[in-house]
Amino acid sequence: MKLRLLSRLSLAAVCLLMALAFSGCGSAMSSDTITVDANGNYAFAAIGDSDYYVVRFFREEDIVDGQIVEGARPALKQTLQAAAGNTGTFKKIGKLSFGTYYPTIYGLYMDKTTTETVVGDKLVIGGTLSVPGIVVQNDYGQVKVNITDKSFDDYYFGSQTLYSFTVQVFDSPDCSGDPVGSADFGSDAAYIDPTNSSKAIWIRNRSVTIPVDGDGTYYVRCKANGNSGALVEDSPWCEAVQVAVRSAATDVKYCVGTFDPAAGTVTMTSEAMLEFGNSAAMFTEFALTDDAGTVKEGDLYTFNGPANCDLHLMGSAGATSGEAYTCGPRLMPVDKPDIRGEWEANADGTITVTLMGDYQYYLDEADKKTT
């Protein structure tokens, strides 16, 4: 591929670049390579007599010693006509999520040859994190808080970023005074692309359980934590969510089923599961499957169920008991966490599966749904 060297800037172009100032940065922008501010305003030096310029934005980790790491994919790409000049505004800058980037530029000619790529000045895209949606659960006398899948999918793994969350528990509805409990969590949350459903959102490590002094009514609020160095500000606190905490086991609802290994099905026999959702059809019968897209690490048995809901029985070969859970994201029309429980082998060779839970309150700031 033929390379052409950078030409010198004309005196007029130099004056223009030195004089250019952008309100988004609060200071003048000038560059003998390429400079872009958080509002998308750019300035760069002319590169020979290029017919087009190709501008790409790479994440900070993709630039090492001033060079693009081999195989790195740009977070954003835009082609400019050279005739349009060396200054302007990238309208697509809003497609970049919060983070640190380096703009790069090379010249493109009509014969499809290019110049060398020039790496520009660091660009930091920041902002204020969105208010997290939360699910609050009474967990055997403790307060369990989950960040909703919707928050992760719409905010933190999309247009924004993720550092951690802070949750506080109060005994007053206005969240006044000192909290009776608090915790930071979520910094190790991970997003796993769905394998067997375009609607599935698999998210790990996005919940925390907080002890409280005793049974009673508590009020929970949560915020997403930013990073001052990355110019990402904390979200506002979410609206306080009320939860009734009781340590008695009677506060937990159950649904019991039987797994017949010979038939390869789990039949749920209790109607109590109606307390959890909107349709008994979701919990009628689950069929054993070995579908690679459904089976999860640690599963001893995996089942497909109605409404595209999976049931997982965990354990090693030969185990006679273990943990059971249903997939949360596809379980209900509203966004709720997994419903968990346990399984135990019986003397007659069957297995009893017990699902339990008490997801009492739900709040998502995106649409203020409650249930």
C-alpha cells in the first residue's frame, strides 16, 4: 500500500487551528495531528492532498506506545471529505460510551491508497450515571438488593459504564439519619451475551445482602458510583423502596415439584408459585435437555420449560442434593432476579425440587413500574 507523507500546514491553517476554541473544553483547541473534545468538535492538520480523511476512535487500552494494538477494533469511525476543511463537529460523538479514547486519522485517496495513521490527543467522555433500578427482597431476616437487568442493559453496559453501586438501608421512609446498614457492590459485575435467546440478559455479581437489627419495615435506596478521574459522576439516589423484613421461614413462598429421571420431566405440583408471577403456565412442566446453549457450568440436570424458562439443578455426578434455580431474565414480563431453591433425591429414585422466594418490591426508574 502506497504511503504519502504529511504536508506542512499553511500559515492560514495554523492561524485557524490556534484560534479555534470550544466551549465544551473551556480552552482553545489546536493540534498538529487531531484533537477532539467531548462535544465532538475537532481540528486536525491537513495530510498531503488527501481526498478524504478517515477518523477512528480507539479505547485507551487499544493504544500502546502511540500505536494501535494489532487487531483492535475502533469504537467509532467516520469518513470526512477533505474539501470540507480541517475543523468541524462529529455528530456521532454521542455514540461513544463513557470512557477514555484516542482519535486517529489517516488520509484516503481516490485510488484507495492511504497515508500513515496519526494518533491524536486523549479524549475523555464523561457524564452522570443513570439512576439504577432495583429489586428489594426479604431474605430470611436480611435485606437483599438486586440491580435490575434493565438498568445494566440500558445504561451500564451500553451507553455508560460501571464502577460500583452503594446501597443504604434506613428505618425511616425519608431516609433520614444514619443508615442501619449499607454496602458497596457491583464492581465485578459482568455481562454475558445470551446464547439461546435474543431476549436473555445474563448478568453476574449484581446483588448484595445487608443484615439489619431485627424484623420490621425498612427503606432502601441505591446509587451508581462514578469515577472523578474519568469525569463520570455519581447517579442520584433512587427513590426509596419499602420492604418488610421477617426472619421467620413462613415468610418465604414455595413451589414444589418432582423430577422423574425415567420420564425426563419435572412437574411442579404447587399453585403457590402463582404468588411469584403472572401465569401458572410458566411452572407446569420442565423437560430435561442437553442443549449446549441452555446448560450452565455446574449443572447436574438442566430443563427447558414453558415460556422459554429454564430450570437448573446444580451438583456434581453422584450428588443427592444441591441448589436449584430458574433463569430470571426470561421468567416474567417484569424484570426480576432468579428464583432459587434446592433439590433432594428420594428413596424411590425421584427428585424433589423446591423453589422459594419472596420478591416483594420492585422499582425501575426507567418506567416506574411497581409490583
